[in-house]
Amino acid sequence: AFAADPRLVKVQSRMAFLDAAGRPTGVVKPAPHLPLPRGDMRAAELAYPFDLTWMATSGNAFRAAALREIFPIPPEPYRICADWYLVHLSALLGEVASLDEVNAFHRLHGENNYEPQEARLDLDQVRATIGYARATSAALLELAGRLGLPRPDRILSLADLANRMISLRLEPGAHPLPGDRPAGLLRDAVAAARRRDNATAPMKALFLAWFAAMAVAPRGAARRLAVAFLFPERRRGVNSILGRFQRGGAREVRQAE
């Protein structure tokens, strides 16, 4: 892909997950119903970066010249999650390509620092994700300013707002952003949905219905809503429907030889 297109700064592909013994688990990420970014994603990266389907480090290859533009990676907060910095900031430096083939394996072995071992709600990880999104938003806006790119006053992504809503509703005493309120997050979700040019009106309506339900649901129902949002593998029956609501639609996933 790099040889065919000198404009590319990043190429990513899907990954298949393995258990600790190296056996396939049957899980492929991103889920097949999610369209993968292609082409010039700079405007999208500055509008709704955490709603884009980017892969973890092992599913990526980068052009060295692009990495030199953003290195060194700040040691804090990216000591164990450098992919947040890499995959988002690199997208501001040129075009990207996504391959539908599975070209990498990711092994869950019980000592992974970030990837959950099972589809189980972990609020510590949710709060860590909120921190990574906050730091990466600041880094994106700084790099955009250095590159002279048009940039918003603030970055709004439905995925980040959803994590904040989950944290706030389920463990408000431990929520890392004291200024957050359910009504404010719902208002920001409406603004974030308007930015999403890669989602259809029905998809946006589903997102906003989820936020509205989370804002008022009892704790037990809110937990079930959180699990449904965070773990696509727990709602396989509706993923094909969601795929039709995504612009770009679902694509065939092919296993590389």
C-alpha cells in the first residue's frame, strides 16, 4: 500500500484475537459492521477522532517520515498506551489506508496492561480511557495549530462522551472530571452527533437515544446500557443492522494466509 501511494502516512488492518495459548477466540476487531477510515481523515480527526475506527499499534504500519514529525511520544500519559498518540496524530500528516484482511493477531494473555480479558465492564479502564482521550485531544489541537489546519474550539466525540456518561452515572465519586453532569453530556452528545458526517440520521438517533436513557436510567439499567455500548460482541444480533446505518456499510472481512 505504501509503495502504491506516496501520500499514505498510515496503513491499518483488522486483527484477530488469540487466547493465552495462541488459540483463535473467534473475535475480530474492529467488528465487521464498522467501516474503516480511508483517504484524507484530517477534518474527521479534528471533529470526532475517538469515533473513528482506528486499530491498536499492532494493526498499523507507519511511514517513518511521518513519525519523525510527531516523535518523541510524551512519556506521560502514554507510558503504556502510545497507540493513542500514534494513530490519532499521524492522521493529521497525510492520507491513510485500511485493509479489510486480518493481517495481525493480538494475544490476550492475562498480563495485558490495557486490553480487557473479557467483555466485562471495568470502570477503572473507562476512567483511564477518559484520561487518554483528554490528553490526545490537547495534542491533536496543538499539532493542528502547528500545521495550520482549521481546528474546532474543542474536540467532541460520542465515544468519549459515552465513557464520561458511564463513569459519571455508575461511580460518580470516582469520576475524573468534576464538572461533568448528565444533562451537559447529553447536550454535548447532540453537538457531537451533528459533526458525524460518517453516520446516517438513524444511527445518530440511536446514539442520542442511548445518551438520553443513560442520563436517567436506574443504576442497574445504566450498567446494562454501558455494557451494550462498550462491547459489540455482546450485541451481535443487532450489529448487522447497525452496519447498515453506518456510511460505508459493512465490508467483508478476509483472513490473510
